Amino acid sequence: MKRLIFVVAFYILAGTFSNAQTNVGPLPKPAFEARTVAIVNNTHNDAVSEGAVEALKRWGRLTIVDDSDTADITLTFDKKSEHEGTSTQKTGEDGKPDSSYSMSFSSSIKMKALLRGNNSSFYSTSTGESKKKAGLACVLSLQKTFLEAPR
């Protein structure tokens, strides 16, 4: 019964982070054999790793270690920021030129998962969430992929 409640709760939480974009092929066999994980947080926001640690502890599959050189899997978090400006000019009702300028800003958090000794990731995902929710969303996405992957 506990397992059923956990699985239902997992899919509800995973659904709340549905804006994640994932790039994954078949998971390699060493990923299923992994027992340790390290987190490298390049976002300059500690809340991202706090969210990831929380999700990893809830999952319970991997033991978190500090040294990425000895970890079976390393999760690397990076932040990407974008901005776009738009300028418009039109003639106002009084016949005078009317101009405006607007800026939009967006950012995303990307997580890559690498196996020890490999330079290329076996899994990556990104989310528009920020801070703690970003870490949670990325790890939940990885967890969902593990649970659904054929073995």
C-alpha cells in the first residue's frame, strides 16, 4: 500500500513539473547499476541543489556523495538566461510618432547526468522552474525515466 501511495504521489508531482524538456535515449546498463550520485551546481543558487538533494533522498535509490570523481553518476546543473527586446514605432492619434520598447527575460535550469569516466551525458533535462523547484523537477524527471525504462 505504501508503494502504491508513493507511485501515485510521484506521478502527481511529476505532472506539476511538466514544463521540463528532456533529451534521453535508452539508459545505459551502468546507470541501473549505479549506487552513488554527486551534484555539481553551476547555477550559483544553493536552492537548486537543495531541491535535488530532497528529491534524491525521497527516491532513495542513490546515495549522495560529495566527490564527483568517485560518484557513479554526476548530476550537473547549469542556468541559461535569455532576454529579448522589442521596439515598436507608430503614429499616435495626434499625428506624432509614438515609440515603445519592451524587454522580456527568461531563464531555465538544465541538468545533465554523466556516468563516472564519461564526458558525455546519458540523460539531460531542463525546466523553466527556478530555485528549489528546478532541482526537484530535474531529479523527478530522471526518476520517472528510470521507473519507465526497460531493463
